[in-house]
Amino acid sequence: MQVLLTGSILVLDELRRVYGVQAAVLPVVENEMLRDRRVAHLFRKSLGNRRVVVLTDEDVVSHFVASGHTATSARAIVSGANATGDEYFQKVDMGEAYTLAFGVELGFPVLSHDFAARRTLRDSGLPRPDQTLRLFDLLVFGLQVGCHDVPFCDRARQTLLREDEYVPPEFMKASFGVGMTAFPASLVDGAKATVGPVANRPLVLRQ
């Protein structure tokens, strides 16, 4: 949702066009986005031009079957992911619960800007995805690959503050240009020069 709220959608195009990475949401997240009047129209537009697709259980089953699993084992994987989502939903909002659960069970990177949800799962001793990206990871990545400039990223930061959305501590009281010098980015293009510090275990696209 924060990607649309801040207008940071060009990076989704870049991920698909250059890196073959398709942004996807689960049906529960689709429902949440369509109910949010701030972004519903932008979300419908993103679905229409396939910047974002909806990932159904059957899509996941098809993916695993194509990867060599039997249909039975693929359905068992999806069933396990939904069961984990049910468990997480007892502690965090539905969209975050199932997104994080599918990331854990399927081994997919996920985008989650809900720091409180991730902290709740951590404090409850529940696993979280190995690769959990934040909106600011996308912003720094967009800056690295030329989708965004620093003024754009700072406007996105100000929008989140204005909308009372989560902003990492590095950016709470500092401009984007200053904050990114202390922000360890978790998504990088390994073939380009980085624009700031990098996390210990980043998701590297291209070497």
C-alpha cells in the first residue's frame, strides 16, 4: 500500500522489465487495498497494467508443479502456508499475517512495511521470512538503478510522515539524503555501485 501511497511505482516496472521480478499480492491484500480509499484507484490501475498481479493458491500450486513437485505435494505446501497464516492472524492484521506466512513457508521474498507486525511475530517466537524488504529498500534501490532521485525519495518520506505511516528511525528526523547514509539497504543491484550501506544479508539482483 505504501508503494502506491508514495507514488513509488516506477521501481515495480524496473523490477519486472530488467530483473524479471513480478510484484504480486495475495487475495487478502487485494481486498484490503480495494477498501482503502487512498490507494484503491491506483491499485486497480496497477492491476490493469500488471505492475501488480494477484497470487492465488492455484497460482502457487502451478508454480511448484512447474518446479517439479507433484500436485499433491504442491497443495500440501500451500495448505501449510495458509495454516501458518491462520496462526499469524491471531497476532497481526490479516494482510500482513498471510503475506509473512507465505514468505516463511514458500521461501519467497516479501515486502512488508509494517514494523509492528514483524516485531510482534519476533517477540512471539514465530519465524519471519528470510528476506523481508521495506518500502525504503525499494526507494534506495530505485535511487541506485536510476528510477528515482533524492528529492522524489524525500517527498515519499514526507508523505509517510504526513499519513502517520511507519518511517525507519534513520529517516524520522533526517532528510532522505542524510538518512540513507545510515540505512542498511536490503535490496541491491550487484552490478551497480551502491548508494549507501548494505545489510548483512541483502537480496542481490544480478552479480
